[in-house]
Amino acid sequence: MEGDGQRPAPLAPPGQPPGERLQLLLRRSREAKNCAYCPYSRFPVGAALLTASGEIFSGCNVENACYSLGVCAERTAIQKAISEGHTSFRAMAIASDMGDFITPCGACRQVMREFGTDWDIYLTKADGTYIIKRLEELLPLSFGPEDLKKV
């Protein structure tokens, strides 16, 4: 495995919440989805964000008749956490009614990137199954705050 570009799966990946905390994070993302305001797309999405201190902030997508003013679930959860003084995150779970794994849009990936690349994103299906991706996998070769210091 050494030198082949793959890393072994650790027993407890850095940042991954323990069993009960993970189940709570996943449940909170599903609950948030049920609060989505999406009369135009009819595509409810929920997200739950785990802070470094162990708090969970949830968010849902909120649409607007002026389409560009809508906000995604992931950004709602991040904004709620930021407004409460949290800027360090360990994981996020995202839920939808899709039959396939839900993934964050490009804008959400960039907003998530503002707060680092070393955290886990749980991409779920409607049946509750999930896969885990590191943020750096979802947004490779990204631009972040440290890049502004290079000029």
C-alpha cells in the first residue's frame, strides 16, 4: 500500500465522530431536511455540522421567488455556527430524498473550504446509507484564505 497513493482506513479517522455522535449528526441532517422551504425545486436538503467543540448546528435549504437569493442547507448550517462563534469544524452530514448520494454544490464546497479542508463530509442516500469524503476530495486544488497571503 505504501507508495501507491492510497492511505489505509484508520480505525477512528481523524475528525470522525464516535458512533452515537455520528448517528445524532445523521439524524439531525434528516430532521433539518424536513424543515426545508423549497416550493420551486421541491428538492429538500438538510445538513448538520459538527463543530470542533462537539456542538451540532443544522440547516435546510431556503428558496426564494428570486431564485438567486435562495440558500443551500450546507451554507445555512455553517452560517448558524459562525453566528454563534464557531469557526472550526469536524464533520458535516447532508441529507436529501435522492436515491443516490447527495453532494454539495460548488458554492457550498467553496464556503466549506473557507474553514479548512481537513474534515469529513457524510454524503447520504434517502435510505440512510452514506459514504464519507474528506472536503479536500470534494474540492481538490482549492483556493482558501491562506492563498490571499501569497500576494
